[in-house]
Amino acid sequence: MIDGSMNLLAIIIIVLALAAAAGIVYAAWELSSDKSAINTADRRANRLATPTGDAEGEKSGGRSGSPES
């Protein structure tokens, strides 16, 4: 009886370890992706936080880094 429950316990521990490793790998992949849900949410929040006619955009006249003549 004890041997059977020890084998079952070992199997459960291995399955949980594999699930934890898969979760870590998925989280790392999601954070490193350019199109991750976290980055998309950040971009949407930043886009809503910045007004469309900000002072910097109006000063440059739409041209970045080029001198005006």
C-alpha cells in the first residue's frame, strides 16, 4: 500500500514540476514577444494617456531631425 502511494506521489510531483516549468517558459516567451498581451495593453494605455496634439509634435512640424529653412 505504501509503495503504491509513493509512486503516485512521485508522479504527482513530476507533473506539477512540468506544469511549473511550462508556466515559466510561457511567461518568459510572452514577456519577450513584441506582440504580447502585456505590451499591447501598455501601448494602448500610453496612447490614451498622450493627447493627439502634443507640444513636441507641434514644434517639430511633423518632421523629425530635419532643420527647417
